[in-house]
Amino acid sequence: MRRHLRLYPPAWRARYEAEVADLLDDVPASPRGVLDLVHGAIREWARAASRPAVARFQPVGGPPMLEHPLQRHPTTLAILALLLVGPTFVFIVASLLAYEIGVPGLAATIEPIVAAVTGPRWVDPFLLAAPFVAFLIAVSPLVSIGFARGDGELRVTIGFRARALNVVVLALCIALGGLLAGYLLVEFMFEAPLG
Amino acid sequence: MSESDGRDPGLLVLISLAGGPKHGHAILLDVAGFTGLRLGPGTLYGALARLEESGLIEALPADGRRRPYRLTEVGATALRGRLSGLEAAVRVGLRRIEVA
């Protein structure tokens, strides 16, 4: 029956799993016991989901920070952001290598691919918007905002936590966004036809 | 097990702990002794988690792998109130059933 304890929420397991595992050593295994554990797991997940947003990051002297659901999945969101920004990354790196650095033969290789891929109208806006959207996705689990009203004023506290993968993805998004912005600036300000 | 049939696992755990601190298995045996009811491990620890979160019971330092729990002052007051309410209901119910 011990393996059914893996069905419980992580916070519950951290607190009670060892005790229940010990108890299970003394209780004969039975289908009723298994059902009871499964039912208990469902109930604990429901309780965890219905628990109000609580302070996870508690700044000294500041208001409690609200934990929003996105904060529970920083790695998943970082990977999602990475997948979103991936095509733009490949596109920019290939373009830099082919046209700026001049890797022999690369331009001829990628041109038909680029022409085929960028055919649909939505591809260019997607490639341009991806770093900015991916930035928002990767940063969302890292930021917490707390509000407290006291002495007739509203106090707002912004907390930021660092998660290695999310920070790497953020840096990548900033670099790609910067390259794209720079490219667009040069394209439209200095190379646009006058008059 | 329904909480409305007078066999609320939380209430049974509180009653058990009113007799002194106990760990999970001891609570199971105690409850089985005074009700004939065998609580499942999920039901027992669901009740313990809820009661601990409400401050009605508290965990004591672990004794090996077992952790005993005891009733808090708040828990004792809550249990007294709950049992008094039940006692009044039981008294009225028994009286009415004898009249009927």
C-alpha cells in the first residue's frame, strides 16, 4: 500500500508520508485500505487546491506575498518559454552565421528552407513576438506581488526569486529581443527609402 | 465515512487524544476499542492533518519513526463544546424515542 502514498500532494508527503508508511507496516494490506488511501489522496489534492493563496515569500517587514498558481510550475513554464522562443533562436543564429559571419555555403542551404517556412503570413509576426511572449511566460513564476493597507496608505511589495533555468531563458529572450529590436531599428530608420 | 452520522473521524481522533497523547497506530486501536470502527490510514491522517492545521491538536517530537499527537487547549475546549452539544441531542433523542 506504500506506493499509493505517492498519489498525495508533495507538501502532505513531506509532512506525513514517513508516519503513514510506518503505520502501514502495522496495518494488514486490504482493498479497503487501498481505497481509503486513494480517497484520502483525492481529498488532500482538493484541500491543497482550495487553500487560499498564502505567503510563500515573506519579505521582512513587508506585506505577505501572494502565491499565484503559476509559481508552482517554474520549470514547466521555463521549458514552454524555451520551446516558444526556439524557432526564433534558430532563425536568428542561422541568419547571423550565414549573412553576418559568412559561413560558406550556409546561405544557399538555408534560403530555400527560410522561404518555405516563412511562407504563411503568421510566421514573421510569430518569430518577432516569440521572445517577448516567452519572456513573460518565463518570468511569471518568479515574480510575486504583495499588497497591504496600513496607516492610510497602500503598500506594494514586489518579490523576485531566481530559478536557474528561468533566468537562462530570460537572458536568451532579452538577447533575442534586443537583436530583433536592433535589426528593426536599423531596417526602418536607416534603410527606409526617403521621401 | 460520513461526518454527519456521529462518527466524524476528526471527533473520534479528538476523543482518543483526550485520553492522552498517541501516535497514529495507537489512535486507530483506541478508536476501534471504543467504537468498533476501524479507521483507514487515509481517513486517519486526513483527520490529523485537518485538526493540526486548525490548531486543535499538535505534534510532539517524533519517537523513532512514530510521531505522537496531543490535544491542545483550543482542541480540548472545542471537544468539550462538541460533546456537550451531542449529549444534549442524544438526551432529547432518547427521551423522545421512549415516549414514542
